[in-house]
Amino acid sequence: MCGIVGYAGNRDVVSVILKGLTNLEYRGYDSAGMALRDGDDIKVYKTLGKLINLKNELESRKSELIQPTCGIGHIRWATHGSPSIVNAHPHSCTCGKLVVVHNGIIENYKELREELTVKGCVFKSQTDTEVIAHLVADEYSKVKDLEKAVRNSVSKLQGAYAVCVMHKNVPDLIIGARKHAPMLVGIGDGENFIASDTPAIIEYTKKTIYLDDNEIAIVTKDSVKITDADGNEVVKKVEVLPWEPIALSKLGYKHFMLKEIHEQPDVIRNVLNGKLYDIDAPIVLNEVKLDKDTIKNLKKIEIIACGTSLHVGMAAKYIIENFTGISVEVEASSEYIYRKTTTDASTLVIGVSQSGETADTITAIKQAKEKNAHILIVTNRPDSNMARLADSLIPVNAGIEVSVAATKSYIAQMISFYLLAIHIAEVKGTLDDVYLKNLKHEIIQLPTKVEEILSNTTTIQECAKKFSSFKNFIYIARGVNLATAYEGALKLKEISYINATGYAAGELKHGPIAMLDETMPVLSILMPGGITYEKILSNSEEAKARNAKLIALTSSKDTNIDALFDVVLRVPQVSEILSPVITCVPCQLLAYYIAEFLGKDVDQPRNLAKSVTVE
Ligand code: G6P
């Protein structure tokens, strides 16, 4: 979603901000803008669409600029008001002296807008953000101190915000403030940064201060001061970012998504590292802060997540129930937060999120926390807001994921759940020794099996070409791979805009079968060795009888099935319970190659955001 970059320093301010915004653009946006302190003036530039348009605009108006000394930039993902230049950030107060960029949603913006209009403020946009510009300017006219003006103003805002403010009368100063939306300060040598996320600054500094809710950062090129809501200075820990700038490079791949799919074997190794290294040793999961008795007595686990992370949760239900016998409920965060739940102090609540910033999941976790449930967060961002709510935190260490469509974070979360389920099973003693050893042995082999798939993608590419003209798709599976069917269909929808739906194969005949004909291909995920293989084969026959084109995703060596299916995507053999780790990869690749073949913007699909920080 939206992204913020602020910079004060001696480098080329325009380039630093553009670079920072470029490193945030994977989050999804529809317009961009920048405000630059240039001599005594503040100059504002805004464009619709991709950052290249802002870059070109700045280039064409280069002669207007003398030497900017600081600036704030923004990419906007429209919430209030359509994507347009007038609605793009930065927004200004009526006289144009104060500029602001904002991530989040101001819930009481209508009331504030009315009050400020009565005071004579002239609004130009339909955004909620513009009220912040007028509000701070109004306060500043009274208190004549920008820091105080920001502090007084943000106390009147309801909702979520990460804001950066500059004022014409206060040279070379950027003020940042946050509540329920991430913001950090990057510390450099003779230069400082403010940003909504770390990729924006990683090329310049790894030293970071994460702001907490209600804190305000007062930043110049030579100084950083953080205060609380009362104006008291707060001493904050300077953290060192774990990522290298190289993580933001495509390393020769056409798209980040393809690069990230290919990183998955190493991602699995990373997750296993130090946790599962010997089939005779128990899983080491020190991150789980529940004592053995609590684990033994666990009666219910609730998994709360959105999107792809929700699909991980769906597979995790099968895995945890299978290994431990503990009942698991899985729910979309957006549903959990608007109903009376049965979560209580004895429930283990697991929030799953690659970004750690998904607003609905954060709200759900806060609600569960209020009920005194133990909160376990599984995330790729241990530095996120969600991670801070955790009683137990499992960082999945997939490395930064740039493509909006999640791939390597999915597999990393999935592996984390296998480790968690085995850990619980070992404490409870619910799996026998031989089974456990075989299971661990197989898990250790998973990276090699994924490598095998990635080493030859010709059949998947041919299949993508063959099926790229279809407008609809159905994915079917049963059991633990039902989540793969949902996730495979979601991947296809997200990046190719083809209508695709995942169904439990047994449900096909209860409605979806009515849609089947030669225009509706069916992808069946059928892994032999389990109890559902034959059943899915029959479901596929039923689809064939309705003239549907069929794709099989299977490890079956049975060549008889080649006559039933139009294409067979073969994957290495693995136990059914572990197979989602294997089956997800061809689904990711199929979606990727179809989208690529159709010429879609694979890494930044339309309307989507990597980090959904609004409800
Ligand atoms: C967005 C992303 C999805 C992601 C979902 C949940 O919609 O585009 O890829 O699955 O948010 O995000 P989370 O960060 O909580 O996993």
C-alpha cells in the first residue's frame, strides 16, 4: 500500500527519495509525489501511475530546482478519493506552506474537514489526508512551533497514520509521527531518513529506530530526536537491519516473483536451520514460550490470517490436527474481528502474516490478546507491528519478498508450521518414534525436491502457453492440499487476472460441475499414497465427462493417467502430509508463466498491495 520516504542530507535528495520509493513500490500504488525543500521554498511534484512518471516530471522541471536539502516522497494506494494527481500526496495547507504525506486512514476526517472549512481552509482533494495538512497548519499558526503543532494535531486524529510534515518557515526539518501504521527513522552520517518500511533506506543505512505509536520524530540531516505524545524525549534503541541491498535486486531473473520462487529451496533450509538438523533430535523451537504443561493441556488452537497466509493456516489445520490431535480453527481475520468468538485464556492464537502489518490481522490479534490468549505470530517481518504483539514469535526468515504475490514467504510459513506441529507432538508424545524419524528425514529432503521441480520447468511453461487463453479455471484437491488448490487459484487470479477458484474436489458435483465444459479447465492436485488419490481421480473423470480440459499435478508414476489428463505436471514423490510444500511450486510457476505469457505486470499486479495496512 502507500509508502513514505523522507530524506535530509547532502546527497541528491531527488534521487534518494526516488530510490527509496522504488524500493517500496512493490507494495502497490497508483500515484506518486514528492515535496522538496529548495532554498526558501517548498516545491511539490505529483504524477499519476508509476514512479517513472514522477521521475520524468522531475527531470523535465529540473531547471526549477536550485539544490534541494531535504524532502518527503510518497506512493499512494487510493482509499479516499480516486487515483488522481489532485488526490496524490503530498497535500498542502491552504497557503501551500505546509506539506504532508500520510499512510493510513483518518476515520474522523469528515468532522475535521467541516471544522477546518468553517475556519476558512480550502480543500482541494477528496482525501482524508488533506485534513492533516490544514490541521497542522492551523495549529502552527497558533503555537509557532512545528513540533508542537504536529503533536497537538495528531492527538485530534482518529484512525491510523504515519505522517511526515515539512513547513516552508522551518528550514531543513522533517517531522514524522505514527499511530497504528509503521514508521522508522534511518540514521546516517550527516544524513537521516524517515520511511514507512526498511527497503526504502537499506541502500543507505542499516541503523534504524522504529517509532512506537504516538511517538514523534524530529529529523534534520544532523540530528534525530524522538518524543512521546507529551513531548518528553524518548531514548530509543538503534537496531541494525538484517538485510543486504542485494535482496532488492532481481539477480538476472525477469521478475522478482520468479527469483523468489527459485529461492525457495534455500528458504526452506533457512527455516530448518538450527531447528531440525538431526532426525534423532527433537525440534528446537525456543521461540515458543509455552511451557510443556500448557502445551500438553492445549485444547484449541485458532489460526487467524488473510490471503495467502490464510491458506497456510488451512494447511496447518490438517498438519497440526494430524500430528497432535489438537483441534484447530482457521479464520480470515476480517471475519474474526466482527463476531463473538470463543477465544479464551486457554486458546493458543496464531497470527500468520508475511508483512506483519495486515490491519485486519493486527486487530484480530489485539482482540484475542484482550481475552488473554497466548499469541504466537508467524511472520517474515520480526520488526513488524504484529510481531510486537507476540507472546511467542516465529520469524520465518524468508528474506525480503518484493513481488506482491507471496511465494517464498508462503513456503517458509508452511515449513514453520510443520516444525511447530512436530514440536507440539513431541511434547505431547502423539507421534511414534519411527514415524517421527521418517517425517524429519523427509522434511530435510524437501529443499532438494523443490530444486528438482525448479531445475526443469519446460512442461509447466508449455502448459502455461496452452492454457493462457482460457478465461476461467477450477483447481480441485482434497485434504491437506485443499489449501494448495485455494492458493494456486489465488496466485493465478492475482497476477494473470484469470478467474480461478479452488474447490474441495468432493464439492465439485454439488454446484461447480454445472459450469464445466470445454471452456473451463480443471487442475487436479492428486498425490498418491494418501487416502484421497482415487477419489480425486474419479472427480477428474467426472470433469472429463463434461468436456473440461484437465491438468494433473501429481507425483504418480502411473502412465495410465496420461490418457485422462491433457497435461500431467509431475512432481517428486513425498508423503501426502508434506506434499503442500511440493505442490505449491508448480502452481506458483504456472500462474507466473501464464501471467508472463499474457504480458501482465507480474510483480505489481493491478489493485493489489503487498502490505494491506487498512481494513
Ligand atoms: C495482501 C497481499 C497478499 C497477502 C495478504 C495478507 O492482500 O497481496 O499476498 O497474502 O495481503 O498479507 P499478510 O502480510 O498478512 O500475509
